[in-house]
Amino acid sequence: MIPIRNKKKTLQVTVDEMRNFALSYVEKYAPSKQQLKTYLLKKYLKTSIPNVKKQDVTDLIDVVLSDLEKSRFINDKFYSDSKAKSMIQRGNSINKIRNYLIGKGINETFIKDTVDKIKEDNSDQDFFSAIKICKKKRIGPARAEDNRTLFYKKDISLLARNGFDFEISKKVMDIEKEEYLKIINLL
């Protein structure tokens, strides 16, 4: 015998179900508020619930998100700081970090606070991040001396694609091999 399913869901059941989806997603990925909102919106627009408007679904999602924010399961300030810290450890520039956070839907004030904190901790952060990129990609001062002039333009463009401005890139590319090795030992 096939069980009969109740086609109509009550509002409370939908909110509880949405909260459970959100909690499982937060547990697995630690997203920003905007990422979670996008996930839930896609999840509920994919499932065809009859007689439900898109505006009603977004209102329910906003209720669930505000509830999760009050209970501190999602926190964009913490997300911004932690992502920036991990990206700095990988050698990303401040511009790349800023653009990444904007793409994730983080509030502009949180991004500004995070960037200011990075600059306060280390005023030459972009320089040291560029050195890390050179070490990781084996470009610029990490190359053999006879190949450095040959690949100069290519290395500068790689640094530019990673978000470093021309002055920082030129400064890193003009470092002598011995000085580069000293900086690498300090990092």
C-alpha cells in the first residue's frame, strides 16, 4: 500500500525544514550570509511547491537567516576575517582579498575593517604576499639568474593577475637573489 502524502505544507514545517537545510549547509561549508541565502533560494525554487510565490520564499529565508544570525551560526564579520587570514597565508594580495569578499556578498564595512586590520598588522603585506607567490610559482627572484630577464614580462603579468600593482611587482622583481633568500627564511 502506498502512503498518501499531504501535499500542503504548513508554514512552520517549511521554516523548520529550511532551518535544517541551512544548519546542515553551515556545518559543512561555513558560508557567508549571502551564500547561504543563495543556496536556500535555489533549493526552494528547484522544488516545485504549488501556490507559493517567490516573495514568500525569500521572506521565509530572511526569517531563517536572521534567526541563524542571532544564534551566531553565521557571522559575516568573522567570515571576512577568517577568509582574509587564510588568503594572506596563501600569498594573495589585498586587492584579491577585497574582490573575493565582495563576490561573496560581504558588507562593505566588514571588508573595510578587515583590510584596515591587515594593513595595521603589516604595512607591507602586499610585498610579502608577492614574495610568497614568487616562491610558490618559482618566478622572479626565485628563477635562475640567466632566465630572469628572459621571463621578466611574463612574471610581472603573473603578479598583476594575482592583484599586485605595478610598483610592488617591480620592487619584487628587482630584488637580488641573496636578499630574496633572506626574506624567504624570515617568512
